[in-house]
Amino acid sequence: MAKRYWLMKCEPSAYTIEDLERDGRTSWEGVRNYQARNFMRDDMHVGDGVLFYASNADPSGVTGTAQIVRAGYPDHTAWSKGHKYFDHAKGEDSPVWYMVDIGFGQRFGATVPLETLKATPGLEAMAVTQKGSRLSVQPVTKSEFQLVVRLGRSR
DNA sequence: GCCAACGTTGGC
DNA sequence: GCCAACGTTGGC
């Protein structure tokens, strides 16, 4: 299985690359979008690379990297009553929502801002640089991943 | 905080 | 199956 690459968004008020550096690894629960769910359930594999993207941040952008350390498994928070991600329509017998675990990779010296991503040749096709793109889990190519890492390391 | 763009829901 | 209404996302 060839290694794949992903970009995952999170608001800093929920979780940051600094949190991941401290924790070492974390579970990526709470995704309630079918397209993102499909990527996590079907296409993510241990060892895949992840660009960690801070949304609604100042500035928004890629703050570091991670890797998949556990492939897709049912998101139990969807059927935990009272949990903030509880989804009453779904039962434990037929999981609808999935999550993965990610491990810390590296923290960039500074955020690679969205503005920079948009202005960098070779990154034009990234979903995150498209207007109106809201997908919180999205595939990126190997060259896009490597380009962003290079931008991050030089900061 | 504003608001445009998007995804989902539900009436018909 | 259409589409208006609604809730959410996320840049600014």
C-alpha cells in the first residue's frame, strides 16, 4: 500500500499542533461530514502523512505535520449520550461515523499561512486553497505535502 | 463579529 | 426529486 498524504483541519480552540506535540498522539473524533468520513474509514492507513491545518486562526494555515497511527474505527462519541459529538440518529450496532488516531510529526517554526499556500506555484490544486472549500479532511499529493513541509521547515 | 459558501433537512 | 430554510464552516 503506497503511502498517502492528507490535510486535516482543526480550530486552535479545539486542538493545536502544540497540544499534539505534548500528547504525542490523539484521536480525531467528531468529524460529521460524509466525504471526510469516507476518507477516514476507507482510505487512511497507518503511516500516511498529515498536514496539520489550523482553521479560524491568526493566521490560518499549516502549523506542522502528523502521521496516521491508527486507521479508521467507529467514532464512539457519536453514540455517547451527553457527549458534545453525540448523534442521536446512529446506533452502536451500525456505526456511521469514524475516526482515526494521529501521532505527532513536527511543529513548524511558524505557520505556513493560507495566503502563502495560495501564492506558491504547485499548490494551486490543493482543496484548501479553493474558495469555499470546507472539507475538514482532504487528500493532498506527495509533491504538495513535500512542498508545504519545505515551506514549513524554512520558517 | 460578519457574512458568503456550503451541506443537510424536510415539506411538498 | 426539487428547493427553500436552516445550521455550520471558516476567511477576513
